[in-house]
Amino acid sequence: MMKKASKRVIPGFGLSMGVTISILSIVVLIPLASLVVFTSTMDIGAIIETITRKRVLASFEVSFITAFIASAINAVMGVILAWVLVRYDFPGKRLLDGMIELPFALPTAVAGISLTSLTANTGLIGGFFDKFGIKIAYTRIGIVIALVFIGIPFVVRAVQPVLEKLEPSYEEAATVLGASRTRIFWKVIFPEILPAVFTGFGLAFGRCLGEYGSVVFIAGNQPFETEITPLIIMAELQEYDYASATAIALVMLLASFLILFLVNLIQTRNAKILKGGS
């Protein structure tokens, strides 16, 4: 038998790896390394003093709490949206599927202005809730809404392909054995999509932590109340205090890395459990 010659579409491993490392370095590694370089101009005491200022700590609280709440909401709503897009056929399905990508394509400033006009006391949504004494714009509620908007695609696009590839035979077998729909979801479907949900949650959380454009308008930027960390970083940059700005940014970077590491750890552990149970 004659062996078929394997044809490579792209050049060999050496050249491909060189291009990959070069692009990765220019786009990711060098910008991240610059944070460490600028921060290294400060001593440890100055770094701690910078990141523990009351206003900075308050911004950390606002950013982390709102990002976590928004990501948790996205984890639930993202699964529901992905489920509808995969399991049902209805008019306008392709349009709805395309609209999921809207937060990626829409400029963040446009999103922020639009959400602010809708949720302000004179807006369509904000005016309705204002009758009950509930304010949305210029509060943490408004920040959460903005973060939900920009984070929802991460969960939907992470869960959707897993649901599409899920074998229907398992659900059919569970139905034959008399399991209810609720039990089938929690015992058959949910364990399969759980790693994807964690992935989407982690990506959404990381994006929400660093979001600026869509939040700065709706937040109101009240110190100690609705001021987010990216705004503090921008303020330091405007004052040409690059060392302080990079020190604060480094904390956010480390937090994002930690979140992604924990998500990957949970994914790996969950995969081992599923593999051991199969």
C-alpha cells in the first residue's frame, strides 16, 4: 500500500511557531510586561500605599462586586439564551442569534450613552422604575446592567456549541427510564455544559472588570459609591502618574489571571470527575 503524502496547508512547525510567538509577544506579552516595568519604578511601600488608598479600595469594591453580580446573571441568562437558540426553531432565530454579537460590534461609548438614556429618570425604563422610587442610572444597579450587556455573549457562545454537540440519546434514555424534564436537565444536561458555563463566567468576569466605555456614562462616577477602577486608572494617567496607574492596573490584571486560573482548575477537575464516572 502506498502511503499518502501529507500536505501541509501552512509552512512547517518552526516558521509557524515563530510567527505565533511573535504575534503573541507583540499583542499580549509585551503590553503586560510593560505594567510590571512601570510598576517596578516604585518601591513596595509606595505600591502598597497606592493600591490601599481609600478611594482606590472603594473602586475595587465597586468593580469586583458589580462584575461578579453581572457575570452571575450572565451565567444564568446565557444558558437560557443558548438553550432557546439550540433547541427551538422560530421566526427571527437567525436575527436573534446575530444580535448576541452586538455588544462586540457596538462601540462601548455608544452602548453606555444608550443605556444611560434608557435608564435615567427621564428615560423609558428609568422613568417607569422612578415612580416606585427605584433609581437605575448613576447607581450600582446601572453599572450591573451595563456589564450584563457587554458580558452576555461570552456565556452564550461558550455554552451554545456544547449544547449543539450534546447527544440526544442520553436524554431519550433518561425519558424512557421515567425521569422528569427537570431531573434530565440537572442530571444529564447540566453536568455536560457546566465547564462551558464556568468558562463563559470567567471570560465575562474578566471583561467586566476592565470595562470602561459602557460603564463610565451610566455609573455617574461618584467617589466611594459608583466610581470604577478603570476610571481611577484613567485619572492617574491624565495626571501623568504612570507608576500609580500601572500599579492599580497590575492588581486588576492579577485578579483576572486568578479568576481564569480558578475557572480552568474547576474545568479540569470536572472533566476528571465526568471521565471517572463514565
